[in-house]
Amino acid sequence: MAGPISSGAGATAPHAPGTRYGPALALLASLFFMWGFITVINNTLLPHLRSVFELSYTQTTLIESVWFIAYFFASIPSAKLIERVGYQKSMVIGLLVMAAGALGMTLAASIPSYGVTLVMLFVIASGITLLQVAANPYVAVVGRPETASSRLNLVQAMNSAGTMLAPMFGAYLILGRSKGGTAQGDVVLTQAERLADAQSVILPYVLVAIVLVVLAFVIARFPLPAMGAATQRHDREERRKYSLWSHRNLVFGIPAIFIYLIAEIGVANLFVNFVSQPQIANLTHEQAGNYLTFLWGGMMVGRFAGSAIMQKFDAGHVLAAFSVGAFVVMLVTVFTTGPVAMWSLILVGLFHSIMFPTIFTLGIKGLGPLTEEGSGLLIMAIAGGALVVVQGWLADSYGLQTSFLLTAACELYVLFYALWGSKTTNALPDQQVTQ
């Protein structure tokens, strides 16, 4: 999944002729890469934990639900923290919180404990939420204002690069080093095997923690541009004149983000278990984890292609076309078997690629001085990923393959939003904020 895009919120840094923003932008892009990478490690971690703790699909998807609940609870405290200590220090704190959670995962693996695992994943996700709230405004100010859109697309691609590489990392260092991950189909492990499998998580999370601490140190020492606050009082007074709820594109955009996240996270989390089934591809979890790379790779390719297409065609129409494509391939996934079902599920990544950033930009269109509040609500809507537990319940009750009908239903709401819900009402002039 990509980080949300903020536009028109906050003051822009002054641009001096000849100033080189490349190093700062590269450093910011590394944050998008890291939270995409760490988020998608969960997709290989979940089938691993399912065998270690002998979990049902409901319990397995509850792990991811806890992850996305953090977006709901941590968003407002993150904004308060940024207001108190500033953006750069908040980025450092976010990385250190993530590192602490990663080290906590080694504790959970040593015990092993399902409960401690849930707590530590919540800690990691809270750190990512703080990064999302803090890093996005910087992308808009590092460089010339007229190239801001190009920079945002670049960091989105870096986020996708992280999501594409994470499954290979997880498949090799988690699934590939465990009995449950290398066995054919579901396997019942002995107590000794479950303990050994649980401890296979220690090395990858130690490596992740080290990288996060190093990145925190680099950002703490890096001279990032300061964000001015000279116009904040004026902005607050201006916002009181308008109502967020008079903007149809935002009102329907919030549930669109919420519902889309259910689809994206459900596909990614249950992919390994689905393609491992004998009637689908009959792969080991390790082999299936490698195919997950194609799912996320399709999202990266789709974002580049979608960005080019939207230069010539209306974003809402492109979103509608992609949602129809996603609906069709999900029906193929549900009603076929073998390689066709597997590759159709992989193909949905291509159609999902543009949904988050496109819904987000359509949702804040025409908000003017309300852009900041609208962006915050859309960020909180990422918590929709927590409802992936509903698909876990459907998988337990009606079968894993049938549960993807929920995904197909989510695509229909995105189609509704693209064709009607995204139309702006009471549009306000874009906010021009200078330092």
C-alpha cells in the first residue's frame, strides 16, 4: 500500500535558484520505501504465524487488523506530536518507534507469543503512521512547486518498490528458513518445530531494526528544509467559514479509501494461503511468497502506466476502468481453479495500483483551505484495512476462494465513486500558501 498524498497543507519552503534538493528528496523517498517494505513483510509473516500458532483464518487476519487499527488511533496523536516537536524530529521518533517494535518482534518469537506479536505489530504500525503524517508535507516542499506532482509520483513508486521487494525478503528469511514455510500445503508442526519456526523471525527483524536506527540517525543529522508557520493562524480562521461535509468528493472518498483498503489488504494477506492450495497452484508457502512479488510488482508498473494515462484522460474515468478490470479478475479468481485462478489474483495488483492515490487526490479536490483537514480524514480511513478480519471470517465459514467475493464487492464501490461520488460540489479555490 502507498502513503497518502498531502497537497496544499502547510507552508512551502522558499526555493533558491541553484539549490540542490536531490539528496533530501532521495532521503524522503527512502522513508516511503521502508514503510512499504515493512508493511508487506506481513504478507509472508501471516502464513508463517498461522502454522506456528495454529491459527484460524479469522485469527490470522486479526493480526493485520491490529496493524491497521493503529492508523486510526495513532493519526491524531501523531499530528499533536508534530505540532510540539516539529516534522524532522517526528520522523526520527517514528523510525525509532518502528525499530523498537521490530526488536519487540524478536521477543515475541523467543517466547513465542501470539499476544506479544499483536502488540509489537501495533507499535511498528504506529511508527509508520507518524512517518506518514510527517513525511508527506516534506515531499511537497523539497524542490520547485511546479514539480511537486512529479516528486509525489516518484516517492509513490519507491513505496511500490519496497512492497515488491519485501515478499522476496520474507520468503527467503522467514518462510524459507521454517518447516511450515517449506512444507507442501498446510502442515501440523510438533512443539519443537513450532518453536524453531517462530525463532526464524528473529534475524529478519533484527536486520530491519538496524536499518531503521541507521536511517533515523541520518535523518536527525540531515539539514532538511524548515517548514514555515507564518500563515497557520490565517488558515485556521479561513477554515471556519466552510464545511468539509458540503464536499461530495470527500464525503464519499473517505469510505472509498476505507473500502479499497479491505480489498487490497485481503488479497495480499491471503494470497500465499490461496495459491498454496492443491486445486490452485499446489505450492509451498515459500514458493507462493515469491509469486507475491508479481502482485506488488504489478502495482508498481500500474502506477507508472496510470500516471502517463492520466495526462491524457480524466482521472475519474481511468479509475472507473481500473475498477471494472479489478472486478472482472476477482470473479475469475473465485470461479476458476489452477494457474488461471492464481494469475488472475496476481493481475488484480495491476488494477489496484492507481486506486489509493487517485481516490485520495479526487477526495481533496476543490477543498481549498480545508485540504489539510480533508487529508487527515482520508489518512485515518486507512484503518479500513483492519476489516480484513471480515474476509478471514468468510474464509473460515464459506471457504477461502469464496471469500474473495468480498473483494469483488469492494471494487464495485470504487466504481461508484469514480463515476459519481468523486464529482466535486461547492469547490473552493486552491489554497496558495507561501512562507
